[in-house]
Amino acid sequence: MGVKAKVHLKIDTGMERIGVHYYSAHTLQEATLKCCRNVEVEGIYSHFASADSADLTYARLQLERFNEVLRFYEKHSLPAPMGHMANSGAVLQLPEASFDMVRPGILMYGVYPSPEVPHTVQVRPALAWKSRVVYFKVVRPGHPVSYGSTWQSDHLVRVVTVPVGYGDGYFRSMSNKAQVIIRGQKYPQVGRVCMDHGQSRMGHGLQRRRSDVDRRIGRRTRHGRRSGWVGWDDPLRNLDQHQHARAACVCKISQTPGVLSPPCLFRASGALR
Ligand SMILES: Cc1ncc(COP(=O)(O)O)c(C=O)c1O
């Protein structure tokens, strides 16, 4: 077809996920020199398993393995393809692993990859997850809310329902842990998060509006305060407070809105400031 495919070779230096093992890489590298007229090796890359740890011993070992793989080109007096290896942890902790490009993931969402990483770069959460309140009711004392009756009040409370649940990617494990933002103020999410719905307790003095917007991920905005939007406080930070802030969880939360159902809006805006 006269078209050249540009490819990046994936070298597994210790993640044991995708790619050719570093100790077999030369076979692949040699093969790409001999065959494949229609393939251009534009890049070569690897991935860190623990560049977000306080102990960087394993990350450094991976880096050394990758550097050894790159020496192939030097040995053969060939120009090296673009190299890239650094994920968020390495961007923050291993500048020597930057090569020609970096691939930060979670950091681009404005979230640190792990609590062990020094906070050397200022980031802010780049997610906004909003939905509208679809129901409002006053619940009597002793009347439990949602599945499993995991929460009830000892006094009359206002409870709003928002059509976002674990079916949309919102964690069920956030049940009774998250906080909502209601016109700029925080209120607790109450009862189990359902597949399509979640409920929140509002304060006594606050009248909700049917048009209120639920903010499940994101920061309070001036706009939110002015217009009386309703929303859940930044669950990324909530997770942190509730000791669920393992990078894996945070990653998952950050990426699950990909399955959002129509009533929700998902927006990603600039993360680094
Ligand atoms: C190939 C690759 N590059 C970059 C990333 C981003 O990693 P992180 O979110 O740790 O920055 C990932 C995430 O798994 C990945 O698989």
C-alpha cells in the first residue's frame, strides 16, 4: 500500500505486563532492522512498576535495564528511536528517566500517584462530575435510607436523590463516606450508593431546587455557589481522608467516568498549574 506504519517497541523491564522482556529485547531490535520495510520503529518504551514508591531501588533497576536495551543502538551505530518510560511517579521522582517523552497518567488528573511521593509539583483535580437532583424528601427519624439500612437519622432530615451510582462508575465503597457540595457547602452522602442513584442529607435550613446540580468529583466553584448547584465533594480527597487513597483506587475513580450514563457530565480540564 506504500504506507509505513510507525511503531513503538514495548520493553518489559520489570512490570511483567505488556512487552518483550528486556533480556530478549535485542532479538526484537535485530528483527526490526532486518525485516519490515513497511514498519518504522519510531519509539521504544518501558513502564515503571513502582516509581511512586519511597524506595526507588526497583525503579532504578528497571531504568538501568532500559538503558541497557537502548545501548543496542549505540553499539550498532544507529540512531536510537524516541525513548519513553516515565509515568507520574517517575516524572516526580526520577528526572533521569525522562528520555524523549514522558507519560504521566494520574498526575494529569491532578492527583498524586501515591502518598509516598513528595509533593514537589502543584496540581489540582481536573475532574468535574455533575448531575442533577431528581428527588427530594423529608425523612422521619428512625427511617433508614437506601439498601441495607446502613444510615438513619435521629431527627427529621432533608434527603436528596441524584441519578449517579456505581453503574456509572461511582464507587459503592463511597457509601456513607463521601460529602456533597450543596451550593458551596459540604453535606454527607448517606446510605448505600445504588446502581443508578445516591442520596445525600441536606441541612435543615437549606431548600433544594430540582434543577440543582450534583458535583461528585471536582472543586467548588464560584459558579456553583452562585447558582445553587448541589454536588459531592471531591471524592479523590475524600478517599484520602478515609485512607482509601491508594493510587490504584484513585486511578480507578479518575478513569471510571468513562462509563458514565447520560445524566452525568464529565469534564477534564487542565491539571497542572
Ligand atoms: C503504558 C502506560 N504509560 C503511562 C501510564 C500512566 O501511569 P501513571 O498513572 O502512573 O502516571 C500507564 C498507566 O497504567 C501506562 O500503562
